[in-house]
Amino acid sequence: MKQHHTNSEEIPHHTHRSNWEIIKNGIFGENTIFRMVISLCPSVAVTNSLRNGFLMGIAVLFVQVMVNITVSVLRKFIHPRIRIPTYMLIISVWVTVVDMSMAAFARAAYKEMGLYIQIIVAFASIFARAEVFASKNKVVPSMMDGIGMGTGFLIALVIISFFRELLGRGTLWGWEIIAAKPLLIMVLPTGGFLIIGLLMGFFNWIDMRFFGGKGASGV
């Protein structure tokens, strides 16, 4: 009679890696936007202002960490055949927490980006870390992985938002910085893809020039 192998029986992905190496991997080596090129919807939709990009990054960071922790705690109780719907349910719970919290305490921002907060449920990056890492590792490494991946996503959104708002509106966080006529294309989706492409090329050049194509995480 065949026995089903649970996720907890697989080889841990954090073997021989310190917590700091796991975090660095999420920020540099496997950066969601600049390296893995996934979950690009919010990187274009909400990064036309620094405030919205920052808030979206914080929301994703929170959800990523909490999902990783939850999946890691429950990994021995989740049957492999129902793991996908289980992960989606866990993600939905934490996205709902963020959605309701922002609706209650940050109403102005929620009016502009509430829809995009809700679609965090469908982010491939969050589901992927639950499946690839959290389901196979203990709580602390999983939490560090969530912090690294979430922080990498947050940093990417802040950098994109910084350039789009500054060049497209001449402001940062609503404060006027440049009095000259802004480049309105930068606040449009076209400008978002342009900035992302340029930044992606820049970071890949840094990777090739200084890290031999292995990423700044060194993993």
C-alpha cells in the first residue's frame, strides 16, 4: 500500500543558509519584480504615486510574512491533495485582514487602490513562497523568507513609484519637488512599463558587473 509523503518530509530549502542569507535572497537574488518578473500588475497600477506604492508594498509584506508563518505552522496537517485550495484560503484570510484594516484606517488611500489590495489573493509570488518554501521549512526560516520576499517587493515598488511620481508629476508623496513641466507619460501605464524595464535592465547590469550574474544575495 502506497504511502503519501507530506511536505514536511521533503528536504528543507534553508539548509546551510542563515536567516540573513534567506532575507538577502528575497531582496536581491529572487526579487519578485526585478528578478522573477511576476506580480507585475501592482507595479504598474499603483506606482504612479509614492504613497500608494509604499502602502501596497507594506500590505504585501504583511501578507507574505503571515502566510508563510501560517503555512509553516500547519504544514504537517495539510494533506498534499488539498494544499492548493488550503493555501488560497490562508492567503484570502490575511488579505481580508489587510483590506478591512485599510478601509477602516486609511480611507483616502483605500479609495484609490482598494481593488488592487483585494487582488493580492492572486499574487503568484505569495502562493509560490507558500508552496516552495513555507510548506517545507520551520516557522523561523519561513518567516525570514517572507520578510525577505516582502521587503524586496516593497523596495521595488518604492523605487518605481519614486521615479514615476517625480518625473510624471514633479512631486513626492504629494509635495512639489520639481517646478518644471512633468512628463505625463510617466503616470500612465506606458510609463510604468518603461520605468520597470529600465530599472530591471539596470539591476541586471549591476548583477552581471559586480556579482557575476549570481545576484547580490550570493546564492
